Amino acid sequence: MNNTLFQLSELSFSFPDPRLALNDPDGLLAIGGDLAPERLVNAYQNGIFPWFNEDDPLMWWSPKERAIIELDEFHISRSMKKFQRKHTFTVSVNQAFSKVMFACQQQRIDTQGTWITNEMEEAYNRLHKLGVAHSVEIWFEQQLVGGLYGVMQRHVFCGESMFHTMANTSKLASWALVNWLKRHNGAFIDCQIMNPYLESLGAKAISRNAFLNKLHQPWPKIDLATMWQPQTLDDIYD
């Protein structure tokens, strides 16, 4: 197979084989199309994700190496466990999706710029309303202080971004997500691209082929509607 950059049509939601992605830049598979819910769902189902800046065309990626967190390999330090016990946090899912996504956008604008454009924000809020995109929220004294959001496809949670306004609360959100996935027979978390922060949480890099094989493995059916019903997660760190 030859590595090729594809131009997507707005008339079809299909994608080329992700293994055809370019080597340079690593993983760039296609440009164009749109952020319609059907296209986004199809992308995640095939190990592809959108990533582009404000003035760029829509770009779709499937890099040669993929960062994932195996649920049983998630790392929580003793100091983090002590921090969690010391403070009284409330953890919830899908109670403040739009606020979490906005906070992720603003935190990155303030530090390094962001790929969470207004177009992306609108698209993922649509996915949330359709029951495809979900958030984990961390509350302290009734204030939203941390969280993350992503897309759940069958048994895999595809993480998109996280934020914190209080130290360690993005880690608390990740820890809660791992335990919530374990409770509901989830498989693993797709973190897309490795970085030192993810590595500190136990993420590892696997090849594109290994990732696609894991993504398409049969897995016991999960009642996603019940799992992601807006709710507070009691005793999630036990």
C-alpha cells in the first residue's frame, strides 16, 4: 500500500484505510470533509481522529504509534492517593459537558494555543447530545475544578482533552474514568499521542496495527446509555 494524502468529500462519510496515512507528517491521512456526527463516529470507529488549528483545513490522523492506557496499568502515586483522601471532591459524569470542553479550550489558549476551535466545540457538543461524547467532572465546594471529555466507541474511551484549575484534579478525573470503565467492562483508553504527562499515568505506545487490532476486538456489550446517564459517582476511588 502506498502512503497517500486523501481529500475527503462532503458527500460521503467514509475514510480511506488508516494504514495509508503519511509518514511525514506522521499519521496525516486526509484533509477536508466536515465535522458531521456521522463522519466523526466513523472516524473513531476506524482509529482516526481530527486535529487541526483555527486557520488550517480539517485534518484527519492515524499515527504510526498510538498512546493507550490499559486500565490495569493506570498509575496512581501514593501522594496522589493521599491528596484524594485529604480533600472532599465530588465526581460526576455528563453533568457539565459543555463547561468541561470550554475549560479545556480556555486552558490551552492561555498556555499554548488550542486545536479546540469553535467549530470543534460545536461538533462535540452535538456528539454529546447524541450520547456519543462524554465528560468526567471534578467538583470542589460546588465549583468545577477539573475534568476531561472524549468519545466512547463500543468498549473504548477515546480521550480528547482535560483541564484543571486546582492541582491534581485532571489526574483525579483520569483515575475516576479508569475506575468507571472497569465497573462497566470497558477495554482501554485511547490517548492518541504520547506525552510525558500521559506516560506518568501509565500510558504506553503501541503500533498502529496493534491499536487497530485492539480497537476491533470483540468485547462484551456495554449498556452505554446507562453508563453515561448524568450522575454522581459515589465511592469511585475505592
